[in-house]
Amino acid sequence: MTDDPAQHQTPSNRARPGSGADEKPAGRPHPAGKRTDPKHRDRKHRDQERPGHARAGRHPAAKAGPSADPAAEATVFGLHSAAYALANPARRITRIFATENAQRRLAEALAPHTERIETTRPRDLDRRLGPDTVHQGVLLEVEPLATEDLAATARRAHDTGFPVLLLDQVTDPHNVGAVLRSAAVFGAAGLVMTQRHSPPLGGALAKAASGALELTPIALVRNLAEAIAELKAEGLAVLGLDGTGDVILDEAVAALAGRPLALALGAEGSGLRALTRERCDRLCRIGGDGPISSLNVSNAAAVALHVAAAQRRAT
């Protein structure tokens, strides 16, 4: 979907842009024999005030495991992702860097946060995020959202009838973000990933999720096979998606009508690990009539969630 987040907002006063960098103090004289170009000195001081040169201590500790990058986890960029983060009362936002154009487009969402806004330029955001990053003129420094325990995810599956999604070592942030977006469209009780071998919950993942990171609960577990056993003990049926599955997904979901489900998906290429496969109640394949037999993990998740949603409507 490509609709502008401003379309989901009611008119209000435009957010007041934040003040720019403070005036630079005069540099101290250098010892004899060590002359420094004043322009270089001023440029270095300016860079320390730009969003590309955030000072130490601004980023909270990561919660996605030892391999996570705390800096990546503590940012949200892009218009849609920023709009949903700004509207999420559970999301603590520490700093906002936005161009004047982005401030106009996000005026309603930015209104409660005017004291945190710092007006910036696109090239400053390019410097921080990389020239190929589609930041759309806005960057939020945030604290990571709280994750939940697996029992809460299982309860929500019972209460809503939505399936739980399990990702087995899917490390690409764009794939996980796309999975979250599909979860927000078709409905999911939550997303379960391991604490290790999962991407940071921010940055590129948040951009690919297009706001869905703020909407779908996430549980981070130590061991996915143990998590599957716990979900089964809570009464969920666990279906693993695998190209060699002995039954078509549609048929397996129909046979379990009325029972809460969990859908396990593996990384592209390696698929589900052996122990994960063993713990699933059944291995299913997505039925297709075309010449290619496999899907990207995010596409497979979208198809599986659609099949589950169709079955809910049918019953």
C-alpha cells in the first residue's frame, strides 16, 4: 500500500520546527608550531551537532541478542514508519530529525513532540543512514519496544483466532519487516523469533514493516524448538512450511478449523532446521501450479496468513 500517513490524520496546527545548532564558540589558540585551519575546526564542531554524529549514550541497549546492533535498533526512519511510531503511546521517542518538507507531511503526528524536533537537511540524514537509504526526510531516535512472553502470545491466539508466526533464524531485516507488514494486514497473534540470529528491531526492519512494527507483538525466545513445545502445551497446533511437506497448507488449515494455529517458516535457502521440523505437528507445502516451487519467506508468510484468514471467514 502506498497511501500517505498524512491521509490517516486529522488536520491540526503544523508542528513547530526545532531550533538549529547553537552558534559556534571561538576556538582556543593552538600551541606554537600546530596551526589548524579555522574552517576545519568549525566544520568538526558542526559535525558533532548533526544527526550523523550522535553523541555517546543516546542509544539504549539492544534486546535482540548479542549480535544485534544497538544503534540500528534505536532508529526509525521513513514517513509511514515514523507516523506509526509517533502515534504509538508505548514508543518512547528521544530525538526527531526532520526536514521542513517531512514536518509538513507529518504535522499532525509531530504536534505532541515539538520540543524534540530538530530541523535537518536530507544530506545530513544521508550521511548518517547511507546515501541509498530511503529515509524520506525523517529519522527518529527511539527506545526499543518491550517484547512479550510467549504465554501472552498464546493467549492472544486463543482469544482472537489469529495464528502465531514463528521465524526460524530469518536474519534479513527486510524479510522480517515484510512479514510484520503482512501480519498487520491479515492478522497475527504475534511474531516469535529467537534472541540470537534475528535482526535488530528498528532501522531497516522498521522501514520495511511500514508501521507494522508498532502494531504486532513480538516475543523473543532462547530456543525455538522449546517455544514450539510450549505453544503445543498451550493448545496450539504448529504447522511448518516446507517445500517437501506431505500436505497442502490449505487442507491442513481446514482440517484444524476452530483450533489456534502457529505457522513456522525458515530462512530462505536453509529452510526450517531439523529440530524445528521434528517439533511441528505437520509439515505443509504451499500449493502452486507454476514452474517455480518455492517462495521468498516474506511472500510465503503472506500466503499462509491469507489462507488462515480465509479459513476464519469460512467458519
